[in-house]
Amino acid sequence: MIPASLRALLDATDGQRRVDWAGREVWLAREPWGELAVSLQGAQVLHYLPAPEAAPAEGSLPFAGAPDGPEDARAEGSLPAPAVGATQSPEGLVPGGWLWVTPTPQALPGAIRGGIPLCWPWFADERTADESPDRSGPMHGPARKADWRLEAVDEHEEGLELHLSPVERLHSQLVPRAVIQANAQRLHVELITEHVGETPVKITGALHSYLAVAEAHACRVEGLAGARYLDKLADFAEREQQGELGVRGGLDRIYHSNAELVLDDGRRRLRVARQGSDSAVVWHPGDALPDDTAAAAGRHFLCIESANTRLDPVWLVPGAQHLLGTTLSLASDA
């Protein structure tokens, strides 16, 4: 679910190209396996839509953009049909894809709300428990607003893999890089941190995924029953999840869990697998939406984040690496 202006640029893309959108350089791909959009501000995935040939898993509902029947079938190996003329919602969003992006992004140097921002090398800010080293750093660290360089695009028959690194040094001892893999079955994002300094460093962070949903307050997140969590809306009170999580209002929770999760919005069952993470952050602001998100648009996302937080900070020694990853795919109930 992306802004109509970004959708128009994708519709005009055949293959791969770079465009300017919302004042940022954005790399687009529209290939037989599907679509991908990545902002070079923050190495941030903005959009992913697998091709119609990637049928939904048995027992799941079609995802937005999938063909409804034989009359919508496309020839194998063809590009996804352009969404020109696709219904635009009143809030300026066009349905389709597994990620959500606000239709009113902040101007530079602000960050784009939506997609999968990279929060590095700390999660949140000094007003919460996970803080920048000098208690004065930007919210979620500098990586999400920094300029990144697309180092390589590795193409193969099933999809592609992008490698990105920051244009400028972001930390005195740590070097991050991002790897994005996309094909007709899944989207996989890795944030890899290498310690090139001389003293141990503690890091936290997150892949802050904004997942597109039909209605945020009617979602169900499976896989967290019995997990302990910190409730950030109740001064980090520690609680236990009773049954599966039904989202019925604003919430901001850090679950101590490395389990695979399934997001069910009644339209699609999306599997969220995490790597290098024992913290699962589930967030929606409820009615207290950020300034860059209108009420109508804010109904259509739920954040499920692969994270390292105060519950599982990572200590890196010189020469060590840490991989934080997330993988999105359609869930099978077989």
C-alpha cells in the first residue's frame, strides 16, 4: 500500500531504474518475479509485491494485487500488469504490496515513515530504555536518515539481491551494511554490523517493518501466546501475553521471543521470521498518529519489528559481526 505518486513511477518502469521521489533517490525494479522499491536514504525498502504467478499459500487469502481469476491470468514470465487506473483510496494510497508507506512523507532531512526503516545502532532514544551513547542522538540512530550507496545488484533467475552501504561513516567503531533479497516467494532484509574498532560496543536496533493491513485494529498476531513483554505504554511494565494477540487499539510492546509470527488481517496471512533477534516489537499508535500520517492512512499499517532491545542487546568485540534479519512470506496452514 503505497502513495499514488510512487505507484505511477512503478507503472512506468520496465526492468530497473533510479528515479526521484519525495526528494529522494529511489531504486525501482519491475521484473517477472515482482516489484521492489528501495530508497537510498536509509537503504529503506518502500515496496515489495511478488508477481501474480506466486500464488497465495494454500488456505490463505489472496494478497492485494493478485489476479482474481482466469481472466486476470498473465503469461508466465510476463511483467506484472501495470496498476494504472488502480483504485486510489481517499487518503492517497494505492492498494497492493506487503508494505505500507505514508502518502505524506516528511521533506528532507526527515525520514520516510513506512516500508522497512533501519534503526541502527540503537533502538528508540534517550527518553526510553535503549539510548544513544551520549543521550543526545537522533531517534532510532543515524542510519535511517543517512545516504546509502547501492554497491551491487546480483540478479538470478528467481529474483535479485541488493548490497548497500552508507556513503559516510556513521560510527567510530562500527560499519553497517544492508542486504535485500527479493523474489516471487519472499522478501528478506539483513542489517549486518561489523566491529572494526578496538573496544567492545553494545548495540541495539530494529528493522522497523510497516506491514500493510486491511484494518489495523482488526488484526491478529499469532505466535506470541505465553511470551513475556514490556508494555511501553505502561512505563515498561512487564506482562505475559494471554492467548494470541488481537490488536484492538494503540499498543507499543517489546516481546521477549524469537518465534516466527503470523500476521492475519482477514485478507492475508503473512509470516514474519526473524534472525539475530530475541525481541519482537509490535506497535501501532492508535489514535495518537504522527504528524506525517493522516487518520485514514494510519488505519492500514501494523509494525512487527525484528529487533535487539534492552531485552537482548548485542555486545560486539573487535572483529565480530552481528546479523539482524527479517523475512516476509505468505503463511501456509498445511
